[in-house]
Amino acid sequence: MAASALATLLLLALTGLPLAAAEPLVLNLWPGTPPGDTGTLPPEADLTKDTDKLIAGRRIIKLGNVTTPQLAVYRPAKEKDTGAAVIICPGGGFSIHGAPDLVIEVLSPATAQLDKTTKRRVYARTGVQEMWLVDPLLLQIHLYDFARDPKKAVRILEDDETFETALLPGLTVAAAEVFKR
């Protein structure tokens, strides 16, 4: 039941995004620099301690020195606007507490390099199992399976292909539907 609801939400989110229409509204969570910012951050580091509590039998990974925490708000094109929006809330506050199984990043010219490099490395190190990079300009979806290869996409889908993920059994994603306008 939960997987079915999540699958429906993912499809609605993916197909409702303004893939080529408007850029997202990106909001920093703090004006200026985040609390505790010292200017230049040291390299990302796992701050998890052996004394941290277990959640579902595992310690929550605490990755420090990530990036400035932001929210990205995606609104549909005006002709499709129903008042709904997709809000993407990456980890931040200089710490990520835990990791989702799946991350979907929709590339925009303003953040594509960050999504393809820094965020991908953070997700791979923090226990994310899969990442889908949706490229609305090339009409491609880059599928990353971090257990197989944390550096390269294991598959790049064109707009006429479909794929499934073991994370959401029964869900088949058609790239053409993702890029449908």
C-alpha cells in the first residue's frame, strides 16, 4: 500500500514538474550564511559516533560539512497550474541525518554541476541506494545504483524507454511520460 502511494506520488511529481518551463524558486534556509558557518568548510566527513542511537537496527549517518541548506520549489507551467508544487528539501544544516533509499534530482542549468558531482558523491557515501538524474534538456534519465557503481550511471534512458526499480516493485516509469508536456 505504501509503495503504491509512493509510486503514484513519484509519477505525479515527475510528470508535473516544469521540466523546461520555469526555473525552480531556490530558497536558502537562512539569510546570509547558515549558523556556525566559518567561511571555508573542511572536506565532507562522517560524524557518526559509535555511541549514537540505533534506528531500526542501524546508526543514522551524520555527514557534516555538506552545503548550504536550501529548498527548491517547482511549480507547473501556468497553463497546468493547479496550485500544487513539488518541494525538494536536500539535507543540509551542515548535516544529513539518515538517507533515503531513492533520490530524484531534476537538473536545471543553475544547479546541474552541483547535482552531478557534489550531491551524487554525498548520496553515494551516505547510504542512498539509487539516484535518478532527470535531464530535461537532453530528455534523458541517468540511473545510478550506488551499490554497483558510485561514480557512473548504470543506465542512461532516452525519452522512448521505460525502466523499473526494485525499490518500488510494480512501478514502471516511462521516460516519455516524464518529459511529456
